[in-house]
Amino acid sequence: MNTANLIETCYNAAKEKGFWDTERNMPEAFALIISGLYEAFEAHRKGRFAELQVYLGVIKDRNDLIQERNFALNENRENLDFFVPDFEVYIKDTLEDELADVLIRIFDFCGGYVSQKDFDFLNNHLQLDLGFKNITNIGEKVLRITYISTVAYYNISVFSALQKIYNNVMYMCQELNIDIETHINLKLAYNAMLCGSRKDSKKVIQ
């Protein structure tokens, strides 16, 4: 997964929708990332899981325009009116979708606060929290990520905190066999097809 490209894509998408028109509060932006973890936990608790292969099959049957990882770049949206309702049936608000949102928020945050030459910091020192591998309960995993990232935020740096969230979320996706890159690209495509301005919809990116 090319984090530098995703940082640029997510940040530009948020900027286009007006989320960076005024200076953002950094602690609030970080809290939004943390809140996404609890949305993922709630989706898991309620048994909301993506039907990715079913969804991709439905899309392919209806229109051959979609290519899994390139769909977010497809500008021919006028013929893809079916994309939004089908996404909402099979993908939206599921565990996988919420985890994609967490990473999108991280990438957006980095685009706004990290210089481009430092974009690779997420990929540096990819050590997993030692206590994380032994945790099997999703709620406890989320609590652990919240704890270690918040401690890092206040005692080390915001970038150390983001790194800890990113590393552990990526491990969770691997552990659960989640194709998170596809889910990120699909969510970016969904966001892009919603209302064109922040005034019209505050949900476009976040």
C-alpha cells in the first residue's frame, strides 16, 4: 500500500470538500481518528461485516466500468448512479468500512500536518505493540490502541501516536483477512460521489 499516494489523495479530497478551509484543531482531528476505532468496534459488536465479493460481483454485473483498485480514479460518474446505493447496502458502516475511515482520517491528518518529505514516517519502525497480539477481543483491541496512542500523543509526539494506530489497525486487518486497500479506495470513490460541498453534506469525507 503506497501511503504517500494515499496521504495526498485523502488530503486533497478533504481539502476539495472544504475541510481545510479554516485552521483545524489538531487534538480534535486526532480525536476523530480515535472515534473511528469505536465506530469499527460498534459495527463488529452489531455483526455488520462487508460483503465485498458480493458487492464487486453486483457492480461488475451492472457495469463493467469498475476495476477494484482503480475505481476511485474513475471520472465517468454519470453512468455509475448505482454505485452509491449498492455501496450502502453491502459495504457502508461495516467493520471494514469503519477501519477504512480510520486510515483515511490518518492519511488526511498527515496531509495537513506532515511535510511531504516525511510521509514515509508511518512505515518506519513497524513494531507492533507487544500486548496487542495476545488480545482476541475486538473491544479490548480498540481500548488498547486508544490507550497506547493517547499516551504517545501526550508524552512523545502526535506522529508516534498516529504510527501506533496505523500499525495496529493494519495488523488487525491482516489478522481478519480484510482487503483494506480496496475498502479505502471504494470509500474514497463513495465520498467523491456524494454532494460536492461541505455545506451540502458534512459527511462527505469524515
